[in-house]
Amino acid sequence: MQRATGEFIVCLDADDSLLPHMVESHARLLRESTDLVLVHGDGRRVDQHGTILVESIVMEHRSSPAPSGMIFTELLVDPRFIHFSTVMMRRSAIDAVGLFDEDLAYQDFDMLLRLARIGPIQNSDSVDTEVLSSPNSMTHTIGAALPLSMLKVFAKWRHDPGIPATQLRTKAAACVLEIAGRQETLTLRSSIRALRTAALIYPDPRMLVEACVLLARSAAGRALHRGRRAADENS
């Protein structure tokens, strides 16, 4: 990105591809509305043979189209409605917020939040990319590192007075649960380890208490499930 000299920048994952209209249509929107920091669209998920598996990645997770405008809060709550391969960013906006944080596994989310904090975002309302669904795709290979990375991102915004602290704590606590392993692999040891890690990254006692409640509920659900399964096996 440092070497890029253009007015607008697209960052394309190696296993994704742009549809022919994407660059021209996004650039036009950015030129027509000079206050926009970025334009994003939708993507369709395909397999290695090009067969369409999912027509709309955005609608996989939503019941309504992705929003436009000053959408920092919406993005903070649910970043899944922006797939980074559909994004074209204004270079001057990147200069204002800084380059990618290479210490994060989820650098895209961090960059999107920083951009959304300083200006409006526009949804192109079109399918602009094809996203390869594969066990070797980036989404799969970095999946295990995402909860820790997201916790680090949330910690960056912990002292921002414009963000509801309760909302941020709830998101951070959910990350702690993901780090510990949820019901499938959750143990007392993994819970303690996750809490210790979280305390270093996001040192907020109220968040840690909320995380403890989530961990306890998940552990109780796991115990209940195991009890029912044992009862079924013995019946």
C-alpha cells in the first residue's frame, strides 16, 4: 500500500477476483461524492470451478441491504456486511488514518473501523467480486486467530467517548468466549487462560466479569448436553 500512487486503492485477497465493472463503478462513486472515504459492494461465493455457491455474501448474514453513510457503530456491531475485496478506498483517507496494523490477524476490520470513524461509506448495491470458498482460503486459515485479533481491535476503541462502553464490553466479552473455545473445547484451563490474556489486552474489570458470566453459561450448557447424552446412552 505504501507504494501505491493512485487516487483510490483496492486490496484484493489472492483467492478472490474483481468483476469487470467494479473498478470503474466504485471510482465513479468516489469522484461524484468527494466526502466518501470508501465504497464497498457485495460478493458472490464460488468454488474452485467457478460454480456459484452463494449469490450474496452480505445477505448470508443480514435480512436487509448493507447500510451507507456514517456507519461506524453498525460496523462495530457486525463487520460481516463489508467484504474487504469489494472495497475501494480513497488514498487521502488512508493517509489520514494510517496503514494496516500488521500485528493483527484481522487487519481489514481495524482499517474499516478507522475509516468509518472519519467519514461516510457508500454501498454500491451491486455484486462486485467473486470470493473463493476453499479450505485453503484466508478466511479459513486465519479463523482461529480472529477472536484474539478482534479483542485487540476493540481494545483500541475502549477510551473513545463516542462509543457506548457497554456495547464495546459486550463485544469484547464475546471474543473471550471464542478464545476459550466455546462449548466444543471449553475447559476450566482454557477459560482461565483466555481471561488472563484478555486482562492484558482489555484491562476492564467489568468486561472480564461479563466474560466470566458467558464462560459459566457456556460451561453449564456443555455439562447439560453431556448429561443428556449420557442419559440417552443409558436408556
